[in-house]
Amino acid sequence: MSYIATCVFVAWLYGLYFLAGRSRRQIRLALDNRVPGTLPSDFSRLGFRKLARNIDPERLTEVGRVHLKSALRTEEIMFVLLIDGFLLMVGIGASLAK
């Protein structure tokens, strides 16, 4: 039974890794399409890129806004998977402990 739990855990981690990479790529594409005169430092804090929900769409071109919308959707899916997967892992761990 622990092999099934391990496989579910690995699939969950792989899904999070895939969605994080996809979100990162979409944010990069959005930030490549910024309005002229906008500084790259407007989109980062302490050297790290902001999450998609913290980026101001007014500082992006129309193409950048499309990529930002896609990045927002991917981040929402990723956070839901993170929470649901964590609850699933706790449930599986509790059932295996019995």
C-alpha cells in the first residue's frame, strides 16, 4: 500500500513542478512584452520576479496581458493542486498509519 502512496506523491510533485515551470514561462513571456519606458525592476522585488497576481497589467502591452492572463490561470490551478494534494497526502498518511 505504501507504493501507491509513493506513486501518488511523486505524481503530485511532478504536477506542481510542471505547473510552476509553465507559470514561470508565461510570466517571462508577459514581461518580454512590457510598455516602452517601463523598467525591468518594476516587475521584481529583491531580485526575484513577482508572482503573476502582483504584476500590474497596465504596464504590459496587449500581448503581454494575454500571457499574464494565462499565467494567472496557471497559478490558480497550481495553488489549488497544492492544497488539494496536501490534503490528499494527509488523508493517505492517516489511513496508512492505522
